[in-house]
Amino acid sequence: MKSFKVLGSGCKNCITTAKLIEDKAKALGVAVEIEKVTDMAAILGFGVMSTPGVVLDGKVVHAGGIPQPDKVAAWLQG
Amino acid sequence: MFEMFTRLADWTISDALALEPGTKLADAVHFFVEDTTKIFFLLVIVVFVMGLFRTMLSPEKVRGYIEGTSRGIGYVLAVILGAVTPFCSCSSVPLFIGFLEGGIPVGVTMAFLITSPLVNEVAVVILGSIMGWKMTTVYVVTGMSVGILGGILIDRFHMERWVEDYVWKIRMGAMTQTDADGSIAGRVRYAWGEVKDIVGRIWVYIIIGVGIGSVLHGYVPQELFSRYASADNPFAVPVAVLMGLPLYSNATGIIPVAEALIAKGVPIGTVIAFMMSVVGISPPEFIMLRKVLKPRMLIFFGVFLTISFTVVGYLLNVIFA
């Protein structure tokens, strides 16, 4: 089970990012848990200023925009 | 090089739609076809090229560049980086907190946030190719000056007390640089992703902007503007600024409207004041910034920008009279 956190204020790009991970996980048959983090203190606590950001198993793997689909696939398969 | 867009527009009215040249409809359609194709063409090229080099410029990096510089240099650096750093407007809040946490003064941070929507490289290239380099230089210099002045005033009058208290308590975790793919294939992929993202976000503003420009160009008589919006009317500038306040568009979308206004003989200062008011002040951004700024700071911010744009309008009308 991979645990993802999507960091963002709840804007459109953040929702798209969460959905992208969810869809890719479904397509690849990987079990995931996705949490949307909107609390500013928590987002900055991860060292991220530009949202959306993505945290995989406690580690920041992406910040500042919607991630590329192949990058998402690599996180899921890695 | 841009003749192909004019020819495409010529062909559209004469061959494709068989419109009578010189009619209002033909003029409007010509404007629409020429501007839409030219703007989207330039938009894709500029965003793609910048995207190739851009993996290196992020708000996290910018914070590092500004941190520790003297205030004077900080303001200038902030407005320059504000113009070229891409970030989703929904990042304004974390960016604001992150800058303050890094010890960057509130004024320098605000200078960055003021300039960011006003000036960007896409708007500069499109403005330059449609309206010439004089207008572009004036626009860029004005936008950056307003940002610097706003920042200086905010620090001079110690407005940091009007930042929400919780902001100062937030501690930022170790900054993580995510691995950017520096290979050519990786850069091309990133740049293409940027094109899709940005075009997807601003195409509506461009279509609306060109649409309004076309109607102004084809249907609104020149006398209307020379009667009400000439430099002789002292109210033209403030009215233009006030009209722009509730409207919001991306910097690129407002260019065709400005183009049509200039062509109708509206003075350059009035047009630039209107553009900046539409682009630089937007209700959604105010709502977002309310999360980190107390109401008094927001009021200062709004009033300062309104007055600045008005002064800029008068000043440019006098200079370029």
C-alpha cells in the first residue's frame, strides 16, 4: 500500500493531481491511499512553497504543478 | 514573419467567408482571425522555449536568491524574478508564508506578488510583436516600478503588523529539491507539459480578449472614443482604472483589447492604466491573500494599486502627448 499526500490549497490543479494519481493507480492495479493536505502549516512543514506538491511515503517527490503522467507511473511502480 | 497571419485573415474574409471587404463584419472577423492565430502561435513558442530552460527557476530557488540580499537589491530582484517565475496563482499563499519564513521582508515579498501577474515573458513578446517595442518597454518599466514602490511603502510604514499572526509561527521544513530531469528528452517533455498547462489555463481569456477587441475594432465608432476617452477628458484615466477593477484577465488576454483601443486613438497612458487595472487587481487574488493579510493591509494594497495605475495613466499621457 503506497501512501500519497497531495499538498495544495484545494485549487483546480491540486484536484487534478490527486485524480491523476488515483486513475493511474487504478489502471496499474496498485493499492494506494491518497490524502489531500490543505493546511498551510503542514504544507510548508514539508518544505513545499509551490503547490500542488506530492508526498510519497513521507518524502516530497514533486512540487509546483501537475506532475507528468509517466512520473506518476514511476512512483506507483517504484 | 507575421505577415502570414495577416494573409490568413485576408483569405478568411475574401475566400472562405466571401465577405465584402471594408464592412464592419469583415473588419471584425479580420481582427479576430489575425489576432487569435498570431497570439496562440507566439504563446506556444514562447512557453515551450522558456520551458526548456525553466526547470531551473522555481519559487523555492527564488527564495534562495533573494534571501540575505540587501533590501534595495531585494526589491529589484523580486520584481524581475516575479516577472519570469512561473507559479500557479493558487500558490500565492504558501509562497508568501515561505518568503517571510526565509526572512525576506514583507515589502519585498509583496513586490514579487504585485509584479508577477502584471509582467511576464509571454505578454512581453506578444505585446512587442503586436504593438511595438516602445509600448512594451513602457509597460514593463511601469509594471516593475509600481511593484518596487509598493514594496518600499509597505516596509517603510511597517505594515508587517498587518500580516495575520499565525503566519509568523509557521516553520518551514527542510526545502526539498525534487529531481528535475535535465536530459533533452526530459526538458522537452517538461516544456510540452507547460504548454498544455498554460494554454489550457488562459485560452479563454485570449478568446474573450480578441472577441472584445474585434467588436471594438469593427463596430465601435472612433468618435465615441475621441469624445469620451481622449487626453482632454480629465476623468478618462480614473474611469478606465475603476472599470478595470472588477474585471479580471490574464496579461496576454488583455493585449488585443489594448490594441483595438490604441487603434481607436485612445491615449497610451489611459490604455496602460486600464490594462494594469484589469490584470493586476483581481477579486480572486484578494480573497486568497485575505488568508495571510489583515483587512487593513488588503485595503492599502487595493488603494495603492488603484492610485498608482491612475497616476501612471496621467503621467504617460503627458509624456507621450
